[in-house]
Amino acid sequence: MGHLDKLTISRRVLKPRPPRRSENDRIEHYRDKLIANLEEQIELAEKVIADKPPTIKRRRGSTVRTVRPRLWWHEDAAGHVASYIFHNRIALTLKGGGRTIEVGPLRKLPATYRKVIAATRAGELDAALRSAARHSQSTWKA
């Protein structure tokens, strides 16, 4: 008796695999992900401005954990803030080839991130998101 004789074989057709996302669906996904991350950074910035620890609560299944995510901005000794915009831990190349946004004082950071959200919704960051996505996919394959 062979090994295949021990298995139950049928002619049932399995459901086909769902189609891959189209390019437009992927860009919408990247935009939604970036907007969610920017809103999280706004929340963290508002906590730092209010002299509270920059922590948020994240839900994983049935548990809720307090985490301290990576901040996208840096404050120098003079109090000036510069910020990156990240997608998959890759800093986006923005208008003019730069990667940082000079904000000024920390209190202006939430308004700056809201402007970036508006630019994301308008599609101004689509090329940068595509580039970062291609870069992150190539690094994972290596």
C-alpha cells in the first residue's frame, strides 16, 4: 500500500486566491497607513508639549499595551525641531529632494503634520510613497 492510498483524495475545487491589489489600491493603502502614523505622531507631539510622557496605547488581540513609539522629530539645543516623514522606517524624499521638514518650535509640529496629512490626501506624496515601498520591498528580498 502506497502513501497516497492512505489519503482521502477528492475532486473538489478550492476557492481561488483573491486577486492582488491594483496599483491604485496599493497607493490608497500607503496613504491610509501614512495618515494613521501621522495622526499618532500628532498625538505624541501634543503629549510632549503638555509635558506628559510620549506613550500611546496599542491593542494586540485582547490585550492593550502602553508603548513608546519612535518619534519622527528631533529637537536641537536651541529648541528648533526638524522632522522626518517615514514609510516602513524609510524617510520619504520630499519636494526638492530633501528628507527633513524644518518646523521651528515644538508647538508648531502638530499643525505641520496636519499639513502633511492634507498633502497626502491630495496625492502629493504618492511618488515618494511608491519609491519608499519599492526600496523597502527590495531590502526585504535581499
